[in-house]
Amino acid sequence: MNQDVKRSVIALLERAGAAARVGSKAAPEEMLALNQECGGIIPGWYIELVTTYPICSLELGWQSSVPEGDDDGVSWMEWFGPAGMRSEMMDNYPGVAIYRQGYFNVAGCSHGSGDQYFIRAQDGNNPAVVQIAHDVSNHPELILRDGVYVVAESLSELFTNAFVGAARESET
């Protein structure tokens, strides 16, 4: 596993404190079964990440826009374990269309938009995290051309800058 990713996830869990207790580790056998089901696109380093650190089910926030008025500009995602990942890649768009292009799901939109979060497997062991619009098209080429928004240039950047769900709840 990339050392920047490892350091950033450890720091995230330390910042999360009590909220980290709601997170869980993915079961290795479930991740391996999912990886087989989706053609082996999930890299070993990612399987190691979610089976080693309790990040599944954590709600993470990222600064998606400039705060304005009552809007803090933070978008929220739930980091998925194998069941959520499977649902988004095998049953729902855009995942069904793009997993064969090497994109695997990592999180879901907590706001219910259907615009889920993905990583491109071919982009190394500290890849960008992207949000992909669910309503662009059913065609992978169009989805990847018109529906991709870069959330963080790297996974370690996302973990380093993420807000943790418990902080969000205490603000409301």
C-alpha cells in the first residue's frame, strides 16, 4: 500500500476519534469475491486498505464549493464496503457501464443524488477520487467524457482533507 495513503487514512481515523467506531473493516473473503465478480479490477492495495482500516461506513465530507450563506459547501459521502460497492458496480448506473472501463466504486453520495464516487484502477496506488454523474448516459464513453468530476487529485489528499461525519452531525 502507498505510504501516503496509509499515513492519511491513519490520520483520518485519529481525527475521527469516536466516530471511527462506526466504521468497519471489509471482510477479506467478501472483497476477494467481489473482485472476482467484477473481473479482477479492484487492486490488491485497495483490498488491503479496506480490510486493514475501519473506514467502511464512515461518512466523509469534502469541500465541493465555496461556502455561501447557510451552505457550507461541503458534500458528503459514505465510504462503502463490499455490499455497497457490489450494488453500485453490478446493479446501478453509472457503475454498471463503467466498471468494465476500470472504474471501481468506493463511496456513495450521502445526499442521495445517485452521483457516486469511483477510482480508476489503472491510475496507480494513490489515484484520484472522482464523482460520476448517474444521469449522463448509459454509454461508458459519454459518461466518462461528460459526467466525471474530480473530487481529489489523490486518495491521500481526500483522506487528509476530509471532514468526518460526526462533526457534520454536531453542526446541524
